[in-house]
Amino acid sequence: MNQLWKCPRCKNKVIGHGAISRRDDKTKICSKCGISEALFDWKKSVAKEKGKPLSEREINSEKSWLEG
């Protein structure tokens, strides 16, 4: 049975299964946020390879939900 729950990352109500956050390997987040985390990690990897770090805004936006 699908249950309604609230994603701690985006604060949206979600029905069904989610993903496990890459940030702490235990927090259940919605699928959209799981994709967002994966894309952020990919962007960070590509930026590192090119020698162009991500902006402070991008980094702070990604980690802000863990601190809040």
C-alpha cells in the first residue's frame, strides 16, 4: 500500500517509494530529490575534472537542507 509522506528535502508530500539520500545514506527523500542529488554529484565531478569548481551558491543550495 502506498503511504503519503513528506520529503524532508523539498517539503513536498509524496505517495509511494522514494530514494535514500546520498548525503547521509539513511534519510528517505522523494525520487525528484534523489535525482537532484545525483545530478549535483555529477556536475561536481565534471567541474572538478575541468578545474572549474562549482559556485558557492550551488554548493550552499545543495547542503542547506541538511543544516536546516
